[in-house]
Amino acid sequence: MSILLTLRRIPRGRVATGVLAALFILLPIVATSQDTLAKKQKKRATSQATTTAKRDSTKKSLGGSTGPSAGEKHLAFRNMGSSLDSLWPPKMPTPLPGSILPAKRIVAFYGNPLSKRMGILGEFETDDMLSRLDREVAEWNRLDPQHPVQPALHLIAVVANPTPGRDGMYRTRMDSTLLEKVYGWAKRKNAIMFVDIQVGHSTVQKELPALERFLKRPEVHLGIDPEFSMKDGTRPGKKIGSYDAADINFASRYLAGLVDKYKLPPKVLVVHRFTKKGVTNASDIKLDARVQVVMDMDGFGPPWLKRDSYYAYVKKEPVQFAGWKQFTKARNDNPSTSREAILRLWPVPLYVQLQ
């Protein structure tokens, strides 16, 4: 019996012990496939960043470059001679009252409480995890008091599966009890909450309505992960998926509709990205004052490689706001990129995610 089939027999609002045990087995498997896929970013990001840098006609004046030898003169940093600096900030709607960005910086703990391997959100006992969030917030506030931190918990609410399940969608929707639990943790710290979707063979269009009961709350925002959007029918974990601008625009319109329907402050939409094909036709993404779009550099590796990815997939293709994912394990980010180095990037990330 598949895990998805078991889930569908549980009454709404309850999670059975047997299903929890099964998910403890499933989620590490998915986490392992995520690690395997993400390792492929190194070759792609380096190639893309190098190609972009060669076309960056002004870089030689200050000696900026990309790659492992760039050091403190990486073109992802501000004022290193990159012509891409002038693209930021891009033209965007004037922020509406209640907008989080750009006045604040969002610092989010990411993961799923059912797995220690999918991120810091599930790695530690609840009180310990929330205390770590407090300390992280304090450090960012100390380094950049001009952008006071809005803490966040970023929950993977729809998890990609290596097996199809009864409906063949290769994804598991987390039970509402789990979402309510994380929402309660967020409320304890005056934090916002993100629900993140890995659609597998499903779509953004099919998954968002199932989350409306949470997204209609003013403290709940959305993340979408192209890595596990398998448009060609490939099993999640075999290759890296993608979203088109049309998918992102649908998510934005959906959120904007909720803002109007429920009289909410603007929503934040985080789009993860670490490959060129992860987001296609990015220039066609449409902005709306009711939704603030963050393009989040989602890759891992040593600092120079993460900067290469940031340069190639965020800085080169401006949308609205920029994000940076920081892994907390040495097996992913070794050495870790310092907060000070993140603040030297241009654009400066206003969404920082710790996994």
C-alpha cells in the first residue's frame, strides 16, 4: 500500500501513527534525491556564470570575475565592475501598506518536522529550534539594522515522492494537523509562515486550492519549488524540474485574488532556483503590488560556487526581490558563506532561508 493511499484514508485533521512512521522513511529518501540533484548545479552554474561574465564588458576595469579564483572580487558583489549592477533594483510596483519587503528582511527556517534531513525546521526539538531562530534574527538585526528582520518558518507542505501514489501525482500533501502545528510555532515568535509545494506530477494550479484555508491567513505566504515540477512525466529525483513564467504568474494571480477576497496585506511568493532551465521565460513574470516575488538562489556549495549561481540565475535575470539559501550542514555548504558576505551581494538578499 502506498503512503499516499494510507494518507487518504485518514479523517481530515488527524495524522495516524503508522503514517508518521511511514513518512519518516519516505522523507529522508526524498531528501537524498534532493541532495543528488542539487550536486548537478556545480557544473551548470559555473558554466552559466562564466558565459555571463565573458559578456560582461565592463568587468575588466575593476578585475571582477567568477569562479573559484574570484575571491573578494566576485562579480556577484556590488561595485566589482559588472554591468549587471545597473539592472537592480528593477522597476516594480510601489509597495502597498502592510508589505513586508523591501523595508524588512525575512529570515526563514526551512524544512519539515517529520524529517531531520530536509532542513533545520525538523532537525531540532521545537524549543531549541525556535531559540536558534531568535539568535539568527538577532545577528541579522545587528549586522543590518536598516532592514529589521521578519522571522519565518518555511514548511514543505507538499513533498515530492519517488513513488506515484494512488492518484499518480508523485507527491504527498501534509496533513492539516501538521500545518496547524507549525503555524502555532510561528505565532509563538511573531513569525510568518510559508507553505512550500513540490508538485511532482501535479501542478501549481491543482495544489494551491487545497492550501487556501491557510493562505487566506494574513501571516501565511507561499513558496514554489521548480526542482520537483516534473512536466515531462519523469519521476521526481531523476532530473531537475522546472516552472515557466506562466506557472509563476498563475501563483501570483491566485495570491492576489486571496488578498482581494479576504482583505489581506500583500503576500510574498518565493520561487526557488538554481539552474538556467529551472525557471523559463523569467522576463515574462508579471509583477503585482499585491504579491511580492522573491527569486531565491537555492543551490549549495562553497561560497564561490553559490555566488556563481546567484550571479547567473538571480542577478542576471531581475524579477523583483532576491533571496539566498544557506545550508547549515558542512556536507552542503563547506565552508559556510558568512552573513557579512551575503550582505555584500548585489542585489542584497531580502529573504534568507536556512535549511
